[in-house]
Amino acid sequence: MPLSAVTYNVLASAYIRRAWYPRTSPLVLDPAWRVPALVQHVANFKADLICLQEVEPETFAALRISLGEAGLAGQYASKGAQRPDGLAIFYRREKLALASTRVLAYADGMGAEPDSGYIALIMFLRWSGALIGVVDTHLMWDSPDAPDSARVGLR
């Protein structure tokens, strides 16, 4: 039985700065318009497994309703360090069964700084008699000119 999967960064509303999107209509950046449009866009993937990054709790709630009606169940995990977003994994219930879920918080401060709050959402699912592991994560971006010792993504 084939399995389709997609991963997508939804861009948390909390991270939108109008100055970063000067050629984008303000309507498109407004969460009142954007979140329902995002929910419809994600539902149109029609995938069996959907991994999402930068998901805020209210966005997850809207996705859970819409995708639930389409036969998908979902799990959510919030980032730490007072970040406003997290990760979500949705899976099609007719093909996949949840075996277990775990959240891994990255210990990336290396003792010199606080940890970033970034996480991995790990799920084990039963599919066609096999156990498969799915990991959804969102890594911190580092400037290309940052020295390796300062790159959080390498830690």
C-alpha cells in the first residue's frame, strides 16, 4: 500500500514582519485571512502523512478540525524557550496507527548559552504490518558567515 508524505513550514504569524514582505499584500499576511487559507492549502495536499513546522496552537486547532474531517489525526508539540510555535504531525487513520510519540528538546546551548527551545517531534506509526518512525523538526537558521563554533544548527 503506497504512502504519501509532505513536509511544510507554515510560517508562524508571530514571525511575520511586514518589512520582510514588502511586495506581499497586507491581506495575505493578516492571520484572519492567512490561517483559513493555510488550512485549506494543507488540506489540499491529500497526503497520508503531513509534517508541519512553525505551527501556533490556534493554527493547530484549525488544522485538527479540517484534517480530522478528512480522516487524519494529529499530534502537536510546542517549542521551548517561550517560543510561540511548535511542530505538528498529521497521519491518515485508515492507513496508519499511532504506536507512540516522543518530543526531543535540543540541548544546543552547549552550556555556554541557554538552549534554543527547538525540538523534534518523533512518532512511531504502524503501517502495513511494519513500524515506521517519523521525525519532524525545525532547525534554527544560521548566517552563512557565522563561524562553525557559533552555528546552533551544527550543535
